[in-house]
Amino acid sequence: MLNLRQLQIFRELIQCQTTVSVAQSLGLSQPTVSNAIKHMESQLGFALFERSGNRLVPTQEAMDIYRDSEPIFKMMLSFSRRLADVRDTRVGSLRLLATPPIANAVVPSALRSFKSTRPDVSVTFDVHRTDGVIDGVESGRADLGVSLEPYMRPGLEFELIGTGQMVCAFQPGHPIGANHEISEDVIRSYPLICYASDTRFGSLLRREFFNEPPSEGSIEVQYSYTACLLAEAGLGVALVDSFTSIHGSRYKIDVRPLRPGVSVDAYVIYQKSRAPKRLVRAFIDQLKLAIAELA
């Protein structure tokens, strides 16, 4: 039986016709090439080349072997290219889940950049609340989850990829815009659009911004984009995450930071027992770049 290295030397010799050229092409010594051919001929029990001057002319049997080995080397070339694509993250699949703020503000631009150099990568992308994102990663239905302020769960890795802040959003021209920063006292002078107490942002604001619960008459929402739409319509001032509020000037609103400031951390989530494959890691890096550009 001949191995692939022997066949490679043999095929190269048929194309180059001199052992010196083969040695230079494959980075071997000339005696190594000569000995490899002698060993092949000994294994096979017949001559593969006839000498003509300083050239080696393949026998008819050698040409038959050369033609028969062509499919093997085409397959090896294809396999080598496949390995290169995997190395360079040009092929594969990405299953992604994200919460609405990140899904609306960050993922589209990250995916655009990611796919521009990886057109053959297949992507599955869906939007869920934090519970759905974490459950999807935990069950293996998604390779990666992206969330703002997720709750931790054993068996999952939470990697920080960027930080934003909660801001006050309001209709342009609103009198609250005269303030450079918005405190709890200032915001209580106006109708408020805020999050339900059972949401992640609702809990965050009640813990780090409000000393007392929002007053009666406020509008409660589940998602930041809803709050921005209501603020844009003049229904009050809204407390929203900065990722949503500055996304591509989608909303006709102005914003101001809060005092005291309330930071909002963005995380990617994946299983601890399965380190992200190179393709997933490449997308994580792209998410970090997208968040940095927003900042």
C-alpha cells in the first residue's frame, strides 16, 4: 500500500520529471525523493520511471497510477480548502437569540459586517425576552444568546461585551430638555413612561434610580422600543436603554443621562461545557465592534 506522501512525491515527479525539481517544490532533499521512488518501486514490484538523460520518464503503469490517483488528490484539495474555510470562519452556521434592545440596535449592523465577508455562512436569528434567550442557549437550540442585564444561571457563561446606560427620552422641544441630567425629582414633574416591575429594566431602575415607586398615572411597558415610540408621540418622558434610544436615529426623540447614572451591561451567553466554535467567536468580536461604534 502506498501512503499519501508517497503518492504526492510520485505525482510531483511525473509533472517535474527531475528529482531536483521535486525536492525544491516539496521542500525535501534530493536523496529523500530518490529513495522514496525506489521504495515505491520495491513495494509495487515494478519500475515506475525510466531514465532519459537527466529526466525520469514515467512508464505506462506509472501513468495509469497517476490517472487513478487524481480523484484522491482532488478530494484532498477540496478537503484542504474546507479546512481553510473553517479556519477563516467562512463556512458553517450560527444560531442566534437576542433580547429586543440588542436585537434592534446592535445585531443588524453586526450581522451585516459579519456576513459581508462570510456569504456562505447560514444564520438563524430570533428575538425573545431574557428568559427565552437563556432557555434557548441552555437547551442547545441556540449557539449564542445576547442580552442586556441577564440573570445568571449555572452551566452558562456570561461574557461582557459592552456597557450602555439608562437615559431619559422625550419628544424634541419638551421642557425637560432644559436639564443636562435628569434626576428622580425632575422626572416626577412629568408624565412617566416606565417599565413594569417584573421586567429586568424595571427592577434595575427601582434598585438604582428610584427611591420610591413611580407615581400613579405612569404608563408601563415591557420593551424599550415601545417606550421610545410613546415618548416620540408626546405621551410622557421615558426611561430607556441607550442602545435603543440612539439606534440609527430611528426615533424622533432627544435624550439626557440620568443622575445618578444607571449603567446597562450587554452580555453574550453560551454553554460553559461547550466553548464557542471559531465562527461564533468571530461573531462575538463583531458584536463588540458594533457596540463600540454605538458608544
